[in-house]
Amino acid sequence: MKNLNALAVSISVLGAIATFLALGPLSGVFLIWAAFVAWGAFFALGADMAALQKVIVCGIFGALVAWLVAVVILSVPLAASLGLPLWAAIVVGVGVVVVVLAANVPALATIPATVFGFAASFAYLLQTPDVLKLETLLSGSLKNSLVVIPLSLIVGTAFGMVSARWGAAMTKQ
């Protein structure tokens, strides 16, 4: 079977399974869109063990930086004097500096994967109104972005690895 055809089969079947899990038994704990972001990043970075490591490590780092940015925005009372848009812009700007400069550390050098984790965190926080609260961000709850985003990124990357290996196995037949 051609490689592209094999990938079409493996990714579609596993994508359907991941969607079922995200909308069914793992609803609210496993975010399908964050998993697909990680899955795509895995393929974009080479679909190998190095890509798996980069997406997981850098994606989680991006989620951590985004979480810290959200905590600072909500807990430091400068929004009252500066206005929320300006205060949030300043803190996000500092967070992005951290993301980029952290690339000096070899394990954090894949800036796009870090940005995907950062972006996925803010997508979740801004599109899910009940989670952008300091109480939620500081909890061990599965609604905490520092829990649900890394979990979804890890599972999505794992699905990427399985789909790549399954696709490769189908091309050898």
C-alpha cells in the first residue's frame, strides 16, 4: 500500500477513536482539538521518537508558561489601573519572551511545539468561560488548564506515534 494511503487509513481510524473518547468516556478530560494540534505537530516535526519527545516536552512547557501567564494576569491587580487588555498584553508579551529565550535550553529548543502548547492553553481558557478563574487554575481539578492541556497533548502525540507506526507497517505488506 502507498504510504499516503496507509496514513489515511491509520489516521482516520485512530482519529475516529480519539474523537469517540473525547466526546464520550473522556469528555472534558481529553480535548480532541488539543490532541489534533499535538498529532499534527508530531507529523510536522518528523513523526519519529525525537518528534514525540519535542512535542510532549515543549508542548507541556508552553502550557506551563501559559498557565503562569494566566495566573499572573488574574492575581496581580494591575488590570484595574491599566485595563485588562493592556495588562494581559504585557504579561503575554513577557510570557512569549520566556518561551523564545527558553529555546536556549536544548530540550526546549522547538519553539513551534512550545507555542502550540501555549496557544492550546489560551484557546481552552478563553473559550471555556468557567475555567478562567484563579480558583480553577490553582486547583488539582481536571478543569485546570495545567492538567487537561498537557494530558490532551500527550494523548494526541501518542495517537500520532501509533498512526505513523501503523501506517508504516501497512506500507511493508
